Amino acid sequence: MAKHATHPVARRNVFKATLTRFAGKMLPHKFAPEPATVTPDPISLAIFAIDRVGPAAVRACASGVEVRVAAPDEATAAVFRAALAETGRRRATDQLIRIVVD
């Protein structure tokens, strides 16, 4: 029987290099803390909708001109942009409302 000439040192170096490459790419992501997702307070969302988005919808409907509404933060703006994208499918005037961050 022929013996295979194996080099245990070379095999360990390949394993070490592979493990190091894997650890360098994958492990920091696994142990890094998840970014905190900011969710707006539901009461604040309702107040914002009643006080600002509702009247803006009436103005857009009456005038046919784009209306900009200033949101207090990006999380609130994202919620209302998503809501207006959904309602804009049924009501074309909702497409005239632009939510911007103040």
C-alpha cells in the first residue's frame, strides 16, 4: 500500500486560515447588538393623523395641489408614508400628500 504524503502542518494552516477568514466575516455580525428599532407611540401617531394628515388630505382633495406635512421624526414619517402609499391606491388625492421630517 502506498502511503499518502500528508503534511499535518500544512493542513492545520489551511484550517486556521479558513477559520480566521470565517471568524473575521461572520462572528462580529453575530455578536454585534441589533440596531434598535424606534417605534412611535400609537397615541402620538393618532394625534399626528388627526391634527396634520387629516386636514392635509382635505386641502389636497379640494385644491388638487401637493401638500407637505412635517413629521416630528423619521419613524413617524415612515409610518405615514407607508400608510399613504396604501391609501393612495384607492384615493388618488392621497398621492398628493408628502410627509417630510421637520
